[in-house]
Amino acid sequence: MELRDELIKLRKSTGMNRKEFAAYFGIPYRTMQDWELGNRKMPEYLLRLIAYKMHMERLQKEGSEEVHESEE
């Protein structure tokens, strides 16, 4: 799978559109668009960092939900 395909899959898993995803991660919209369309190649390390950030935020969210459930 190409990096652009992985980026698209990652973005779609968030439920965000391109504009929202780009704003959330501080990536210029045109850069994001060029990466997804294959006009520019996204650095591989950046894709890994985005995936890591999403994973850690998901774990943090799940952890805070468990705390709230145990308080009830």
C-alpha cells in the first residue's frame, strides 16, 4: 500500500474530511491535498507520527472514559 493510500485510510478512520484533518494536525490544506492526490510524496516518518498521535489520543480517551465509569 502506498503512503498516500495509508494517509487516506488513516484520515477516513477519524471521520474527518481533508480540511478538518489538515487543520487538526497543523498541515497546510494544499499540502494535504497534494499528498492524497499523489502530486507530492508524504514523508514516511510524518505518517508514522500522525498514526502514533491518533493511537495515543485514543488510548487517553479510553482511559478517561474508564475513570468516569468507575466513579459512577
